[in-house]
Amino acid sequence: MIAITFLVEGADMVDALKKNEPMIRNNLLMLISAQNAEELKTREGKDKLRAGIQESVSATLTKMAGKSRLKDIYFTSFVMQ
């Protein structure tokens, strides 16, 4: 289970995240499910996933909203079984 918080610039980007949430969730589920569990146990693996998430969400916002002002993402929960 992973919980993520996004840092964006501007209320319009908050609205764009909400409006495109189903597509963003789908893309993130596909990205996360393709990860190697052993790699995610390391700091480097988590950093790589974080970069992939940021790239995926930025691409979706650019495609759907015409721009992306996603500044950062933060894991607020990261539980593996």
C-alpha cells in the first residue's frame, strides 16, 4: 500500500489533478504493480519509483491540462507485505 501527496503550483493544478484522478490512478497502479519488490526495499528503489511517479503524473497533466506544474511528490505511507 502506498499513499502519495503531490506538491503543485496553483489552484488550477489542484483542479487538474482532481479532474484527471481516474487516469492518474490507473497509470500509477500500472507503474507500481510492475515494480520489483526487492528493489522497493531499498532507498534507491523508492527514489526510482518516486521519479517514475513524478514523470507519469507530469505527463498526464501536460497531456490533459496542457501544462504541468507538479513540483514534487511525497510518500506519506509505504507498506509492503
